[in-house]
Amino acid sequence: MDRARLAEYLRTRREALQPEDVGLPRGQRRRTRGLRREEVAVLSDMSIDYYSRLEQPRGPHPSEQMLTALARGLRLSMEERDHLFELAGYATPRRSVDSEHVNPGMLRIFDGLADAPAMVVSSLGETLLQTRLAVALLGDESIYSGLDRSKHYRWFTDPATRAPHPREEWDEQSRLIVADLLQSYTRDGADSRAGALLEALLPASPSFAALWKQHPVAGPYCGPVRLLHPEVGPLELDCQRLLDPDRSQQLVVYTAKPGSLSQERLQLLSIIGSTPTPDRSSS
């Protein structure tokens, strides 16, 4: 690990970013060129002290997870991320659709949606980023680990995942999820994470296995959405999805018709805050 060069690289990347690039207000008394250290720390989900020591340079050897968080916080391109890993003494991460590295262009759009229910989702239904209102609407999906990180997996193994959706829509939603996974599996192959998810789901869910045999083809995966929120009641929303160029991730945004009851309830939800995480012990 080259601490001095790593520190210099982090500093130059931080100074190259402006507050507007990451959805932050500039303020009137900003003297720092680029972002402040504390802003990068918050964007990277780490303590200010930890990040500051990396830049000084007197910090610990960052883990690969920390480097991934830094790459996201600093809005690094794939090539810039690879260089970061090399400076820290790690092999360059494998480039594939399994990567959790979010495209900087998609991050810039996401940063501009701070007041909307928006999220970045992988091709396996794993939530990588959520705005505050998306957490309030759908719950905090960062709490899951392992296979449970995939909503595709939870939909067929955890009844609480289906609870916010009207029961009459469960069958169609199940078909769309299976079709989505089939598309990923066909593209990435049996040795991919899509293959591992399939291997886990087939014995875990007879309903999934039955749908898989039908070879459903993915269609319009996002359109009108009805949700039953525990605090504000029923919501009728529209859903838009922006696909990343390699189709491994998508930006999902929920909107309500202007002047509708659902818009009023969405605005109320932005004031109330996060919805409680479902009690999975009773499932």
C-alpha cells in the first residue's frame, strides 16, 4: 500500500468535486476548494476521523469494502476506482454486471432526486442506494445481508415482502420477478450471482420453481404501482426506470399524479419519515 500516493489521490479527487456535483448546497462561506473532508466522509458512510487520517496520510489500511464506499462517495469512474484499489495494494476488482459500483452519471441524477422516492437497484433486485423518501415509502433496504439483499429472493421466501402490495397483484408481480431473473441468468450464465440466486430459490420456493419452468419473458417491469403504506394508507404511483448502459443497474423513481390524494399522502410521508421495518419474526 502506498499511503502517500493514496492520500494524494483522495485529496485530488475530493478537490475535483463541487457540492453541486453530489447534491449538496454550496453555502456562502465556503473556502475549501472542492468538497470538504467531512462531506466526503458522509457521502462514503464513514467517520470524519477515519477519512481524515487516510488523507494525512496516517490512516489504517482500508478494506475493499471501504474502498468501494470511497469510490461511490467520490463519484469515481470505473477506471478511477481501479486505480484507487491499486494504490491501496489490492487487485483490480473484477468488472462484471455483478459489480456494485454505481455509474457516476447515474449517481449525479440520483443526487438531484433527494426530495423524491428514488433508488438504485441491481439486476438482482438489490437496493444499492435509497433517498430518504424511498426509505419512508418502502423501508430501509440496507439492513439486509446475504441472499436477503435481493428483493427477488425475499419476495418468494419472506411473506412480509409482499405485504405492501395488493394481494390481487401478487401473481403478476411474481411472474415479472421471475422473468427479470431469467433475463439476468441468460445474460450472465450459471456461474454468475444470478446463477447462485437461482440455485437458492429453486428448492426454497415451489411457486418460484413452477414459474421458472414456464420461461416467462420480461416485459414492462415498472408501470403503475399500488402500495398499502402502514401510516398514510393506499398509494397509487407511477414508476419510471433508467437503465445503466450495461443494464446491470437501474434508477427507479416513484411519482404521484399532481393534485391527487396519493401526492398528498406522499408529501405527508416526507414529513413523517421512515416506515417501520416489517416484523419478520412472525412470518
